[in-house]
Amino acid sequence: MKFKVVEKFISVNGEGPLSGQLVVFIRFAGCNLNCSYCDTTWANKKDVNYDLMSSDDIYQYIKSTDIRNVTLTGGEPLLQEGIRELLEVLSIDSLLHVEIETNGSVLVNKFLSIDNPPSFTLDYKLPSSNMESNMNLDNYEYMSYKDTVKFVAGSIIDLQKAKYIIDKYGLSSKTNVYISPVFGQISLETMVEFMKNNKMNGVNLQMQLHKIIWDPNKRGV
């Protein structure tokens, strides 16, 4: 099986429990959603440049970097044909910590039977994304403290919906929960005040480190 890889690079993890740690990113082409604030629309275009890489090619590249944290991203990695094969290859290496960034529309349970399965960073697309209707809410049944649910908010309405979902599915009591701003659309002060006023215990505010360190539009970081 060959995968369309549009980027592969080493950087720091910009989000989640491993924020600030070195990670090797593998970015795949293509996505089934079109979020209003997407910062990787270029990777979803039909004419995007890519390298065709097999599971072994990807694994050998990862090992060549000497970096143990691995993030598979996109696009939407779980829609890649043959992605289970890649996950099984990576799962054999117990030294690797493999994370998949997934947009919340694909059911993850079919990948949990893999020995040493990856951790999932699962988006919930809030109203301002224009993609909320695509969310597969059954995913929350399978979340654990190995995983993360992420909410990217651009307004108070978004924050209110995030709180509703967190409370309804008891997310903060069974998995890692993060909220972050749509870049340039809502202030961090507004988000903190909302968290304080709503006593959002167990919820983490985060910023995308790579957009602070580098130009927000820079690729390969």
C-alpha cells in the first residue's frame, strides 16, 4: 500500500499533552471536511504535490530521525486507504509513541483492536467551523486518558457548545480535554473568563505553539 504524503518533518508538538516535545510529523493528502478556519487547505487540493510512500518507507523515515513521538495528520489520516496496515507496522515498535490527529467524523473503534494502538487526538468541530453536522458522537464511548478531545473555538457560541459536549459526554472525567482559539478570532482573555465563569475543571486552555514560534502560515514546522 502506498500513501500520499505531502509533508514529513521534525518539530515540536504544538498542542495536547505532549506540547513542547519533539515529534516527527507525517502529513497525508486529502480530507472529507472543509472547515472555515482550516490552516492546511493546501494539503486537501486534488493537485497537491506528494510523495508515494509505503508503510515501511514511512517507518524507516521515522526511525532515521531518532525521534520517538510520531504524529500522523492531514488532511484526515483515518480515511487513507490501508491506514490500518501502517498503524500495525508502527505498533510493533514499542519505543514509538504514535498519535493520530483526526477530525471527529471517522469512527475510531475499528482501530482499537490493534496491539499497542495509537492515541487519538479527536476534534469536535464547533459551529463556526461549518462542519459540526459531520461529527461522529459515538467516538466518545471509546476515549480514554490515552487520548485527547480538542475544541477549536472562535466565539462565545462555540465555547458554549464545547461546554455542552464536554458535560453531556463526561469528557473531562475520562480523557484529556483541550480548548484553543481560532487564530485571530477570539481572545485568550475571553476564553479564560468563560472557563472561570463556568467552572470548567479538568479542561486545558492551549495555544498552537508553532504559530507563536514561527509565522502562522509557515509550512514544515
